Amino acid sequence: MKSVVITGGTRGIGLGLAKRFLERDCLVTINGKTERGVESALEELVRFDGRVKAVTADVRRRADVETLLETAVANFGGVDIWINNAGIAHRTRKVWELEPGEIDEVLDSNILGAIHGTVVAYLAMRERGGGKIYNMEGLGSDGFMLDGLSVYGTTKNALRYFTLAFANEAGDSPVLIGSLSPGMVVTDLLRETVCDDSAESRKKRKFYNIMADDVETVTGFLCDKMLAGGDGNRHIRWLTRRKMFLRMLAAPFRKRDLFS
């Protein structure tokens, strides 16, 4: 049985990944920032009782991340796969319309949290003799810009650089350092960008219905790739250029409504 840690595993893609790994007989440890979030996630995962642990921890604090690691080690003997998924978005606003504290929180959660998670997991896995660490990419990782999400996009672009730089520094380490690119997934973040009935929201919904996917579909794919042997799956991408091209061709004949 593989032991997996997923930061931010109480909702969205993180919770989806937890379910997929558990369905594949893995041992899973997750965290959330609030006790309420952790309790809610455990209720959803109750059928896997005994193979899942959850702690209240804030990835912005190194000590909390170390507690998450200690929980996985104490209950499951170690960690084989660590996924830095925890992250938050801000309101869809121009940068100058955001409160300074809101900007700070997004930067700290999305960048500092991933750095802490990568370092803590790497040191433990290196001592243990191997493992896989994946950082979750998102809007902005490839330089794509969307008005109103500039700060969020900046964090994801920075995270791609950090992942590559850390892998370079790790050199020939037995620990794989990789990234996950889930594409467009219908989560609260995506829904926030189409929350009204404006012309702009309708335009975005039309595009998302062509390119986006539900959490279950994407997390199942990512999970299987991470569990595959070897280190060929260093950068796992769901929405490839080829897939995007084929979806554009099929759009006139393929009707989808991911927001009903």
C-alpha cells in the first residue's frame, strides 16, 4: 500500500485526489486549515475509515507541515507520494482593488506553503531512500493571463519555476520532484469567474464547457499516473495541446453543461 499525503485535501481537487487514492487501496493523510473543514472531509471519506487520517494544519507554517508529516509517519510508516495541493484564490478583481492582506494570504499559501511542503517531504524521503513530490500547477503556470486573477496566476507561475529549480538542486536524488497540471477543473475557483449572468460570464461558461472537466475525471487520471512505476511521469498534464485542439474541433457537435 502506498502512503500519500495531500495538502489542502479537504475540498476541491485535493479531496478528489484523496478519494481516488483511497479507492486504489492507498493510505492517505490530508490537512485543512480549519477543524470544520477537516471534519467535513472525514465525513465524506468515512467509508475508508482506518486508511485515512486528517489534521488541522496551516501549510504557511513549517511546524504545521512537519506535524502533517509526523502524522503520516506515525500512522502509516512513512510517505511514498506527497502532493502540495493546498492553495487559495482571491476575489476576481484587478490587483489594485484587492486588500493588501488578501494579496499576502494568497502569496503565502500558494508559494510559501508549497516550499515548506517540498522541503519537509524531500528531507524525509531522501533519508528513507525515495519517494515522489508533486506540486499542483494552475492558471498562470504557463503564462496565461486572466483579468482579475493576476496575483493567483503569479503564484502558479512562480511555483512552476520553483519546482524546476528544486529538481535541479536535488540532482540525482532518489526523490522525484514533479508537477501536476490538471487543466480547467470545475471547482469553486472556476465557478467564481462565472458567478453572474453578465455577457463576460456567459462567454467564459461557453469556453469552460468546451475545455473544462469535473473533479472526478481529472483526479482519476492524475492519481493513476502518479502511482505508475518509474520516473517518466515527472510532469503530469491532463489537458494537453492535442486534447485542446480536438475539443475545439468537436465543440459544435458536443454539448456540455458543467455548471447546471
